Amino acid sequence: MNWMKFILWLSVIYLAYYGAVLLWDFLRSGKLPPDEKSEIISFDEDAEPAQEISAPQPEIYDASVLSSGGVSLKQLFSLAREEAIEYIRPVSF
């Protein structure tokens, strides 16, 4: 068996399989029970929310505090000296 025969047989098997799957799907689609065909979803647009929830105001921080994980740079170095945080490389003081 050469490559052309192999590809030809593979293509025929592929087309036959997916053709049978499509045919099965088309034949089955006409036989759905009546309650599944008429399933309609509707929304009531005039409804009001039961309770209004106010969103909390976001806290505004300085840019240096946000970039260092919630502490200032001076506090970060003091935490490193006290070995309260884990760091990978030594910090030069």
C-alpha cells in the first residue's frame, strides 16, 4: 500500500463517518418531543430590583504603595531587615 492509497482510504472512511453522523442528526432532529420544541425563554423588563446595593467606594492609594504590595518602600526595607518577609536576593541597604 502506498501513500496515495492510504490517504484515499482514510478520506473515504472520514467522509463516510461524518456523512453518517450528519444524516443521523438530520433524521433525529424531526423527532423531538413537543415540549422540547416549544421551549421559549422570556424576560420581564418592567421588574425592579428588590433591594439596591450600593458599591463600596474604592480606596485611593499613592502609586508607590500600590506597586510595593501595600507598604511604602521604607517599610519594605525595614521588613526585610527584620526578616519578616521572604526575599530571593539580598537587599543592599
